[in-house]
Amino acid sequence: MKAFIVLTTAVFIVLVNCKIDRYCDLSCDYVTENVSHTVCDRENVSCGPSEKCGPNFEILHLDDSTRQYVVNLHNYFRNKVAIGNESRNDQPSAANMMIMNYNHELENIAQCWANACNGNPLIHDHCRRTEEYEHVGQNLGVINSSVSDFDLKKTMKKLVTLWYDEVEIFKNEWINETDDRGPEFIVGHYTQMVWADTYEIGCAASYYTSNSSNKTWHHLLLVCNYGPGGNYLGLPVYEVGEPCSNCPWNLQSNKKYEGLCGQSKYSPTGNTTVDLETMQLELTENNSLDDV
């Protein structure tokens, strides 16, 4: 069984029922001039599949359990850093890291882009903002496999964990100032995941196939959008200090994730509770590429 994974992140420099004009009126001139919003740009296909997607395209719809799972993954990792438990490169604790909650509009815009099947190579959309968030961050990941039996939750955990594992090359002094550190230090996935001021996420996934050298490849593309976005050049990733010692808006520490500021707002139906010790055990024992 063969598989390989590709990741990319955005650094700051279906939707048939949505009101397209609302997005067409949103400006992203701070990115580049005359760039149109993703939803507006893909209006002609109602955010459906592009020609790149091929005949086997499928939207991998996230249910409430999966949405909560990706939130839990992010909060687990954010909390690990915030309380000073990330020993790799001695990451300091965070005084102001927010709890992460789910945002369906971010998911819808992410799905619009995932449906374009830009996973080989990974390409970011230029304008994904909302009325609330002028800057929306983005992490991308794709698994390319010789087989098609993807498990969405396991694949999401694999990709999110790989984003976070960039901490292995992230020097702790970089916390105080975000910069483009060149191709040898790709850390933007990690910094977006633990950007203190980001507090909402929405993710989407798509499946499609391609042919190369008379072989069929199966692709699972994951798009996660973050609001408000992080990775602002020149700004700190988070404020170093005692956990929750300088929470924004006088928020209190989270009851479950004691290093994060604020309370969880998104509560989908079903049992989606993830015990921190169980999560840690799963991530340690099952974070292998062999089971793709």
C-alpha cells in the first residue's frame, strides 16, 4: 500500500443557497489587487467540482461529531502548548490563548475551495474572508493513496497532527515575532494552530481521483479555515506567561482545557467528548502513516 502526504499553510501577506453577492462585495485588496472572493470566483459552478476533480469526485460531508472532533484536536494541542507541556524546543506557556470553537460559514467557504480539487499541488485561495473576519487563515493537507478506503476522522487526525508536529523545528524564541523563515523552516501550519487570537475554525474535505503512469491515485483533500486568521508577519504567535494570566475581554480559563481562555460554545448532538489522556494515548500510538 502506497501513500504520501502534502501540506501547505497560508501566511498573511454545498453553497448554492448562499447569497453570492454578499461575498462578491467583500474586498481582499490587502492580499492583492482585483482578487475576487472564492465563493464569487466559483459562482459559475455554484461551488461545485471543477474539471480537475474527475468523474469520481465526492464531497466528504462533516457531521457534528466530526466537526467537534477537529475542534477537540485543535484545543488539545493548543492547551498542551498553553500550559507549557510541549517539551519539543521548550515551548513556553501562553498567557492569552483562546479556546477554539466551530464556525459553519468558515466550513462552507472551505468546502467551496475543497471542491476545486487543488490538491496536486496544494494551492491556497486568495480571498476567503467573511464579514466578521477580514483575514481568515488556512491550513491545507492532502493524502494521495493507491487505495480508496479513507477513514475521514483518522485522516483528519493524521493531517492535523502533522501540522502540529512542525513544532519540532520551531525555535521557542520565534514566538515573539512571526516571519518567513525560508523553505527549511516550514512552520506556518503550527503557528496558525496555536495562534492565540484565533478562536474559530471550519473545515471541509473532498475526495477525487487522478491517473498517472496508468495508475489510479485516490486523493483526500482537507481544507481548514481559521478566524480571525493568524500568521501576521512581525506579530507574536502568543503572549508568553502563566496560562490564562492575560485572557482577552477578561475571560476565565476553560474548565476542561485549563490553559485556554473562554468557554466552548459549539455542542453538537451525540457523544463527542474526548478525554485528554485518551486523546494523548491515541495520538502517541496511532500516529503512523502505515495505516493509510
